[in-house]
Amino acid sequence: MKVGIVGATGFGGLELIRLLKQHPEINELILYSSSKKDEQIQSVYPHLNGLAEGTLQAIDHEKMPEQVEVLFSSAPTGVSASLLPPLLDKGMRIIDLAGDYRLKKQGEYEQWYKKEPPERKWVEKAVYGMPEYNRENIKSAQLIANPGCYPTAALLGLLPLVTKNLIDTKSIIIDAKSGISGAGAVPSFTAHFPVANDNLQIYKVNRHQHIPEIEQMLHHYSKTKDPITFNTHLVPMTRGIMNTMYATVNEGTTEREIEDTFSEYAAQHPFIRLSPQGTFPYTKQVYGSNYCDIGWSFDTRTNRITTVAVIDNLMKGAAGQAVHNFNLMNGFPENAGLQASPLFP
């Protein structure tokens, strides 16, 4: 199969290259870049010498539908809105890693992302690409909106409880922490080494653009439409996300019900792993993998549950989840190209 990557020189694009070059069903990989077109990918990133050599091609709406069967778009949010519709109109199947097509409610994208909205018809047609909760729709999709990194960890840790009505959704608080690679490949002051090193920073307090994405999914599966409290922190490490989530347990819910819910959930999904009861996951144990590891504790004294979910933000939070979606779209085994164990230490 022939596939392409737009935004191949970003961190998400590089992870896609790493995964797709070893995918058993892909025999040709074409790399596109608007900022570094005509350069050699191995010249930009020497770690790809002998592995993914070739010229970065310009984005051409006329040629691309003839060159590839499926396109991964790892362009920045805001770019996809104008870049993808001409390709979609030509029938291309696309997995978009940006946030442009995730939010369904009219006006929310402009409010939270402060950008011009994408074409409405493609927002409505886009399928939210969370395999654990949208598997059947993903299989027949033309356009997949790959979930954000923070929402992936938050939703995978909360939805099992929400779908079984075990927690009070208006009590949800999400304390999220991410490595610096989540800020992207283009340097910023916040991610500058002298600023980020030996430092812990909270940012976008109560105004992070992933808030409506998390609420959209929670509201779809819950009886109520309550808002959440969600805040994010930058940790001086390269990659990884830890979401620590708190919620009040609904009256009558037992610890056994919670345990059975999570156990059943993990048994159904190949990339969900539960920590042994009484232990909690850490980011290093999912480094470089497509796993989401989850631990939880029910505090009967406060009647609150604490759930901890960890992912690699560039893998389960971006490229790995995109490849999982690609596998479902094409009828391949779900773990094709994703079997590697996490990197440790």
C-alpha cells in the first residue's frame, strides 16, 4: 500500500515515519513538507540515514491523490482546515492529527482555537478517531480526526466510569502534565532549555483548547452535560503524559464494581493496560509505545476516586493512535506496526 505523510518533519511526522517504515502492509512511503520541500529527509534528521532516505516533496493537490492511497496529515492546527478539503473532495482518505476537525459544535473551534473554522461539511463527516470508543465508524471513514494527546489520556481513564454511571461528572477534575515534545518541533520561549529545565510550569489555566474536546466525548456518553476542570503543566522531560483525575463516586457504587469495570475494559482493548491494584503507572513504562496504562484508587473516606492514566504523547497521543486508526480503516490487524514494546529505561 502507498501512503503519504504531510508535515513529515514535525515530531508527530517523525514518529509516523518510524512506525510506517516497519508496517507490514506498506510498501511505499511518500513524505511531504511545505517548509523543507526538496530537502533530503536524512539531511534534516540524520537519525534516518539508511532508514527513510528521500526527497521531501511539495504539497500538490493535483498529484497527491494519484500518489498515495491514504494520507496522514501532521500539519499544525489551522493548516489542515485549508489544506485538506481539496484532497477530500477528490476522494482521498485522510487521518488528520491536528485539531481542526475534532469539535462538532458550531462556534467552539473559533472560541477555543482562535482560528478560522474548517469547512462545515467535512467537520460533520469527520470521525473522531478513538478506537476504543468509535471502532465501527472508523472502519468506514474517509476523514479521521485523530484525538488530542491530553484528551486521549483523560478519556481513556474516565470513560469506563462514565459509561457505567459510576461517577458524578460535575465533580471531574483533571490535573495533566506533559513532556516538552508536546509543544512541537518549532522552538518557543516556554520550551527553551534554560526556561524548561529544572522547572514546572502550569499554562493555559482553565482555557486549554482540549477542554471542549474532552467534554464533547464525556457528554456523548454521560446522562448529564457538566463542564470539567482541566489544567495542564509542562514537565522538563522529552515525552510522556500523566493525567491524574479526580471524581466523586455515585452513591451505591462499590470498589468491586469499579474493579470489574476497568478489568472488562482492559480485556476488550489491546492497548489498554491496568496497573496491579494498589500500584500506579509512570510515564517511562509506556515510552515509545501505543499503550495507555491506567491505575486507580477509591478513597472511601472522601468517596472519591483517583484515576491515573499515562501515555506517550507522540505515540498513543498522536502517531501511534493514527496508525491504529489506519489499521482499522483498512481491515489490518489492530496492532500491525505497533507491536514494539516500550523503550526502557
